[in-house]
Amino acid sequence: MKNKFVTVAAIQSAVSEDMNKNLIKTAKMVEQAAKKGAQIICLQELYNTPYFPQYQKMNKDKFTESIPGNSTTVFKKIAKDYGVVVIVPIYEKAKNKKGQWEYHNSAAVIDEKGNLLDTYRKVHIPQDPGFYEKEYFKESDMGYKIYKTKFATFAVLICYDQWFPEAARAVRLEGAELIFYPTAIGNIIGYNAEGDWHDAWEVSQRAHAIANSLYVVGVNRIGKEGKMQFFGQSFVSDPFGKILKRASKNKDEILVVKIDLERNKFYSEGWGFLRNRRPETYKTLTSNKFIEKSKALKKVEHYTQMKKALGEK
């Protein structure tokens, strides 16, 4: 069996209130990753802004930028200078076909020649205490994106997307050899959750790797922002869920890992999770069951305790 090696990097860091400082800091880290041999470099979700969706009624325009824009100008140059692919998640403000402004949680993808590829916009948007994202982001109607680059064919799914196995399966069937999950997730300070949020976050992504016989790169931020303590621990998983490398809980870090994409084929052929599918039995997956959010959730203990920890009524 041939080898198909590619070196990937996850950039995790603490974020300040100064978007320009965050850009400068991250650009330096991306250059360092490239110098360490990384070929595809992924930043964390909303890499240059604080995680403002933990609050309601924020002035969202202060955090937005366009594609192309300030961030893509900087990272296009780095991508071209070093011959690397860079995934840049930002808060995008763009006009739709009717000329109206829309706001998206997006990822700009830049190839090794410095060219902007199609933008991926987050498909699944949460609306929970501490994660009021529906107030800031429009759900994408552009579907999932597959990026065929010099180094690998991959997909980008953003944070909340990672809880949905359908998304991972869809991009795998479209040809993705690995999935990057830029995220911004942590624990709400003062809320004693039943269960381990970090464990659930990591395990669900490792499960996607196993079920779809492909590599997964999970990218997270670190530090305390308001009532949120981000738990970092970005990682790279092989196609059978083994963690190849994991970053720390509380340090800015450049996680660089060399992977062999031929292992996808090894696990896929060995376990048959793709070839033994029964698509004709999955019709319920495209139904609208449970789509509407229950109004009773406002009274659920889980929600009320989270809101109390956040200092909300």
C-alpha cells in the first residue's frame, strides 16, 4: 500500500478584545506552523474575535469582516509565500442576492498559491444559554464544501456542526479525506454540568473519524472570556479514533502532525462501514421530525441552571 503523507496543523490560542492584535498574533503562529512543515493549517472558530455569542444583544457589526477582507489579505500572502493551505474562520458580513446584509459564521479557505476558494458557512446554529448564536449567525443554505487542494481533499465543518453525524457522512461521501472542525467551546463557569463537555466534544469527533474512515482535526481556543472557560485540547485523530496528538488545556499552541491518508483506505476496506451502508433504510434521516424546538425547554433544569450561572433571569 502506498503512503500519502500530509502534515496538518491546528492553531489554538487565547483571544483578546483587540481584533487586530489577534490577527497579528495568529499570523505569526501560522508562519511558525509553516516553518515546522505544516501544509494545511486550520485556525479556531472566530479566530480574531472574543466569543461574543455567549451574550445577548451585542453590537455584532464591530466583530464582522468581509471575504475578501482584512484577514484574507494577510493569510493569502502567507499561504503564497510558504506554499501552504490556510483555513481562516471569521464572522462574515456579506450582501445576499437581494442586496441585503447577512451575517455568517464562516471559514475562508486559501490554497497554496494564495487563491481564495469557496467560502464555507456554518450550517447548524445553536441557541442555548451561553451560546446564543441564532441571534448573530444565519444558517447557511449553501451546503457543505469539498476542497480539493495540492495536499489533500478535505471539508471544513464549524463547531456545532460537529454534533451532527449526517454532516460528517455527507462530506465523506463527497470525497473528503479529512475533516477540520474549528470550534470555540468550553465550560460555563459556575455551572456544574452533568457529564464532561470536553469528553463529549472529543468523543463525538473521534466517532465521526471511525464511522467514516477518515482523519479528523479538532481545533479549539483557550482562556477565560466572560463566563466561559475554554478547554483547548485541540487534537488530531486517525481513522479509527486514536488521538495522534493533543494540545494542552491552557497554552497557546501550534499542533503539527504528519498523517498518512492511505490509512483511510486501510480502515475503510477492513471494517466496511461505507460499503455496507443501506441507504434505502435511512429515509427518516431527511424527515422534519424533532426540528421544532420545544417551548418547554425554558423550564428544563439544565437550562435554568446554565442561565443562573451566567447571571441571567
